[in-house]
Amino acid sequence: MRLPIIKHLNQFIEENDQDYAIEALELLEHLTESRAIKDEELDVIGELISNIAGSLEVREMMKKEGLSEKEALNAFMKRVTGAIDQ
């Protein structure tokens, strides 16, 4: 998960519609089920999935909690790093 990518995806969602991100996420998840996908490709797809899912979570925090983008990104990353540390 990379914060600059999540921020960039968040900008895309703001300018367009989050449905695009949701549909891309669903497509990538479906693609992981293919037996033709190599392990290296699966790693890349997994990274894309986590960045898209992260951007959707940040967007949701901004909407529901009224946080600024910076606040939501910081809160999200603290939660993620806290989960990794456990």
C-alpha cells in the first residue's frame, strides 16, 4: 500500500465517481481467480487491489466523518500500520 497512489486514486474518485473504482476492484478480484495468473502478476494485482480499497476507505472516512483528505489519509495509514505491528 502506497500513500501517494491512494491519494492519486482519491483524486480520481473525486473528479469522477467511486463506481469506477469499485468496478475496477471487482474486476481485479475476479482476475485473481484465473489459473493463468502467475505469482508475480498476482502480487501486482494484490497491490493494486489494496491501493484501490484503501482509497475507497479514505473517501468513506472523508464523507462519513467529515475529515479532510490529509486527516483521512493519516488516520487510515495509522490504522494500517497499527494492524501490521500486531
